[in-house]
Amino acid sequence: MSRRALEVSDILAIHRALMASEPARVMPGEFRREQNWIGGRLDSPIDARYIPPPESEVEPLTEDLLAFVNRDDVPGVAQAAIAHGQFETIHPFVDGNGRVGRCLIHAVLRRRGVAPRFVPPVSVVLAARPNAYVDALVGYREGRIMEWCVSFARACERAALLSVELAEAIAKLQAEWFQRAGRPRRDSAAARIIRALPSQPITSAPTIHETIGASHQRALDGLKVLADVGIVRQITQGGYDRQYASDELFGLIEAYEGRIAAAA
């Protein structure tokens, strides 16, 4: 996400992309047109833990939220915390509010330049402690905004520290790959694929062609070099468009997610 102002259309586009495979009743890319609630009975808001604003207020409240999101005079981490808390309070969609709300965290942090190249997975850290997360959101809705911001900032700190560890582990793994692949030339397809793998642990020759500009044949040749030494593994049948995965990279990521859960 760039530093341009976020608009309602961006929020709807995020929801549409995230919920594209869901049933039509979820209304991908559209605000809800009915009252919703959290907890309690399915047929009535009686005993609900929380009742969001009525559907008629969703769009104006979202516009108000984005006016706050687009300010540049608020500390970025606090801005992301309040934006997430307010978004979840508005609960503007039939379903998928949590997913979009987590994307909003990353969009705000990226827009404000807090994490210009890589946004630590703050939402994953928050989700690792679901009860504490829900309690903190309830506190936000009850006006205990500072408590929520402190909780959110601590999640950012944990995510950043663990992300540094992951980045170092990936760099070490890439160095091992270069050795295993026979120290390919820096401009070779194999070397360039190794550098690109962390952002695309599942890849293919067409993807590599688009990412690094290698010809179709060079992309296939590079993948073969890496497959021969176990850096990637072919996971689908087919010709030019067959898919390859980096099992070792996925192993690192799974270990990282385990560290996040343990840190919670």
C-alpha cells in the first residue's frame, strides 16, 4: 500500500478480494445492509456481547475512520491501533471483518512509513492471545483507549523482534542454498530465484518470468538447478506452468509462527 490516502473504495476492494470465494450472502465488496451482532443468539441480539452501529451508519462511520487514518499528525503505531479498534467496532461487513481489520493494520503501518519494506505480522501476534485480544477490544469500546494502544504497541514490538529473527534465519538459509547450488553467478536465473524465493515460496516459471524478467527457458533451467539440489520441489504436474515449493522455507515460517505462539 502506498502513502496515498485510503478511501472507502480501498476497504471495499480489500473485502472483495479476501471474500471472493465466499457465498453471495457474505456480500463481498459491499457494506452490510442489516444489523449484526457478536455473540448471543443467532435470531436475536438479546444476550449479544456487542451490537455494532446500525447499517445506516456504516458508511459515514467508515468515512470518518478513514479521515483519521489519513492524518499524518498521529504516531503511526497509535494510529494503527485506534484504526483497528474502531474498524472492529463499526463491524461494517456481514462477515470477514476480522480479516479486513487485520489488513488495515498493515496498510496504516505501511502508509505511515513505520515499516516501509516489511510489515511485521502484528495481527498474528494479536491472534496468538485471542482472549486478551478480545478483552482489549472490549476495553477500547468502553473508552479504555490507552490500554488498547499499549497492548497493541507491545504486540508490534514482539512481532518486530521475531521478524528480525526470521529475516536472519532466511538470510542464513539463502547462503546455504547458494552453496548447495554450486555458487551460481549473481546474474544467473538460479541465483535470482534464490533471492526471490522468500517472497514467493510457491513459484513457477511464469511467475519467475514476471518477477525477475528471465526468459521462459531460463526460468525453467533455474528451477531445475534448484530442484536437483533440493532447494525447491515440484508439487504439480504439467509443463511450463508446473508449480514448485520451498519446503525448507515453509519449515522456517512454521517455526516462526510457533515462536509467536510461544511468545504469547
